[in-house]
Amino acid sequence: MAYKNHQIVDLTQPIYSGMPVFVGHPDTWRWTNMTHEVSAASGRFKSEMSYYSGVVQMCEHGPTHVDSISHLDPSLGAPHIDKMPFDFFYGRGIAIDFENVADNSYINAGDVKRRLDKYKLQIRPGDTLLYTYGHYKRHYPRPSYTTAYAGWTRDAAEYVYGECGCLNVGTDAPSMDMAHSSEYPCHLVCRDLGRTNTENLCNIEDVVGKEFLYIGLPLKIQDGSGSPIRAIAVLNA
């Protein structure tokens, strides 16, 4: 259901036990702690009341999530997720895709500029840019999802974050940086410029070439290094 003429595209991966997680992060677990049957038989309620509830255990960077600046920046004053302005998570978004990109390869600044030109899109200061080369659809939920994805070069990150003023870049892979990178240039650019990135999205193909309202609000985790989010794109907003 949408508001008036708005169309909402869900950009969020499901959360479940055994879902793919970045190498080195703890597994995601979800289990039931109360069923309707058990609560109804407990004797607590004197009516037809019953309830069902579950428990979720996951890394702040496990499912679809956004990084805090403190996740990357060891400086004492680097903002944790609960202190970052909403501008990082709510605002104008645009999306592009890339053709013929191989897994474990690189996307450079020229590639980004060509795809922006193809769709006649321009990054404005404060924007969120989403991109895909089809990684989620190629690999999810197989193990290769977390071990075989392309990444951006440093010049691509510097162009989008530095020259264009983007606040947030989102991808349907586990990272902006290539799977086997040992340098993480994109994350270092985020650290240097005080920017963020959003990882493990999906359905970006549905908004490629479009402008939309991007919403990816984090949980208010005190001193959090990041947070799971429910990311959506609102078209015709």
C-alpha cells in the first residue's frame, strides 16, 4: 500500500537464522521464545488473550545495515550511530547499475560517471547513491555472496563522496570494497571524509535510473558501530 501516488520499493534483505554474513561477523540467529499455545495455557490471562514472540541475535553489521562513522574512524569524537544526523539515512536517492562487471573486479570513477550519464542523473550534495551490478541476484544466499563481489576503486569513492558530496552509498553486496581487498579504499575514504555506506541491500534493479526518497533509518543503539535498517525507496514522493 502506498500513500496517494507513491510507490514503495523494499530494499531490505530478510533476517533469519543462517543468513549470509560478512566474513568475521557472528552468525544471525532467530528463535521463538513464546507461542500462542504456551501463553494461552499459562494461566496469566483471564480472556482469549495470547501472544507470540521471538528473539533475534545478530551483529550490528549482519543484515541490511548502515555503518556509523565510529565504525571506521578510531578518533575519540567520531559519531556513533545514535549520534549521526538523519541526513545520512533520509533524503534524495538515485540508483545506477553496471553492465558486464565480473565478480572480484573493480569499478572505477570513469565507470560511475558513464552510468550516471547513461541515466541522465546527477549527484547532489547530501544524496544517497545506490548501485548494483546484479550481485544479490547472482549469488544470494549461496556462500559466494560473501566471497565473490566486485568493489569500487579509491578514485570512484573520492569522486562520489568527495567531488559530488554524496553522504551515503548503498550496495547489494556485503561491501563497497572488493571481496578480496586488503586495503579497503572506500571505507578509508568514508573515514577521511566522515561519510557512511549501506550494505546488503536488494531490489536495487527496481529503482535504477530513477530519483526517489531514500529511507534507511538505523536503530538508536547507544554507542553503536552501525545498525540493521529497513531500507526503502519511495517513488513519486
